[in-house]
Amino acid sequence: MKSRLSPDAVISSVQPEDFPRVVEVWEASVRATHDFVTEDDIQFFRPLVRAGLPNVAHLACMRDERGDVAGFIGVNDAKVDMLFVAPTAMGQGIGRQLLTHAIAAFGAQTLDVNEQNPQAVGFYLRMGFEVVGRSELDDFGKPYPLLHMHLGGSAARAMFLNLAT
């Protein structure tokens, strides 16, 4: 069943009491979009995601009509470290709104995306990011190639700033 955003949905901060739901959204999103990730790796990453949340400098979310986190973004040092949307909330513009907010409010300019996730790669390309490098392994040495992306030139940045105002 699709969850709906509240008609007055706004981007808000993720609170520590939201962390269990954030991990649920992360896992559901990975299962829906990362068919290349093994079950063992989901089990490996889950506690790392949970343990890392308090260390994310900027962690923002959008909530559904029940007030539950429907999608979230995490930014450290101008880099988007995580952007995940619950499968039941996909296709409602949550990712676009969160990314636009991260660029305007947190100065996000770079990100890494799994090369094997063409949906996400296409999303970031449409959002004005450009591939500037590639790594064969992820940050944990696992065989999940990463594309390193940077927000395109000043026109792309201006577009985001205009969208955010």
C-alpha cells in the first residue's frame, strides 16, 4: 500500500527516536532498489547504518501522513552520504525534495552511488550531478562499484537554489 505524504509535508530533522524507523526505511529501500546486494551484506550493513546515524552532521527527512519517516538524507562535509525513500513512498518527489534541500541548506556537492543501481544513477544525472570517477569496490571493500558524482556547473547549482526558494 502506498503511503501518502501529509498535504503540509515539510522537511524536518531526524530525531534519535526516529532512528529505528530510519533503519527500516534504509532496509526496505535497499531491498527494493539494490537487487545486487546479498542478504548477508544487508545483515552486515544494518548495524553499521544504525550506529552511524548519530554521527551524521545533517540528517533530514520527510514524513508520511502518520508522521513516520518516509524518506531521509544524510550529509557530511558537503557529501550526500545517504538518501533513501521507503518503497511505499517512492514516486512522490521525496528524493528530489530532500536532495534539493541538502544542496541549498547543507551545501551538498558530491555523492557516491552504486553503479549497479541504474535507477539511482539516472536520478542523480537528472538532478544535475556528473560522474567524476569510479571505484571498483565500495568503502568496505565489497564488490559494489561506486560512481563518484559532483554537482554540475553553476547552472545546475543555480537551478537547485531556485527550486529551494
